[in-house]
Amino acid sequence: MDRPGLKDDQLYEGRDVALTTDLRDVFGEIAQKHLGATNLESILPGYAGGNLEVFWANLHLIR
């Protein structure tokens, strides 16, 4: 996954680090694995689900 840098042309609105995680992925994972949701479409309309394997695999890097 490409990560944005901190150069002016890579910042969101010229001041903020660009987002790299779709929070629907995180909530969808929690809803399915911990709350037992079986249909994310009913919770997050128009969202088909993401893949958090890379996120979870690299979580130790931000702890």
C-alpha cells in the first residue's frame, strides 16, 4: 500500500496527512467478528466490505 508523505503536495488540503484507512473497513470488521453481523449492507448501505488483512498485519507497528 502506498502511504502519502508529508510534502506539501501530498497533504490533504495542504495541511493534513491524507487518510489511508477507510473507517468502514474497521467498523465492518468489528461488526462481523465481534458483534456477529452477517449483512454489512444493512449496516453500511452501499459498502461491500474491505480487506483489513494488511491493517491487522501491521497493527504492531503503531502500538
